[in-house]
Amino acid sequence: MKMIGVIGGISWESSTEYYRLLNRHAKARLGGHHNARSLLLTVDFALVEANQRAGDWVALGE
């Protein structure tokens, strides 16, 4: 099975949903106790929100 890389959502709640859907699909396709082979990267939204409040669009782009 190949590994998939996933950039998660802006919040952990949306990232959880992506992870759940990937694993549900893997289990439906492969059966048994299979999970999707994956790496999940999430973003710390507090950093995004702080830059938004400060109007620091350059930092957001980085």
C-alpha cells in the first residue's frame, strides 16, 4: 500500500474528519483491521489567527 500525505485543516476538528474518512475508505476497500498508510500535517491556527489580527499578511504567506 502506498503512503498518502495529507495537509490537515485549519482546526484539529477538520483534520480529524479527513483522517476518519481516509481510514474508513481504506477499511471498506481492504477489509479487516486495515488503516490508510498516511502522514497528517496540521496547522496551529493560533499562529494564523494572531497574524490575521496583526494584519501581517507577509507572515501568513510564509
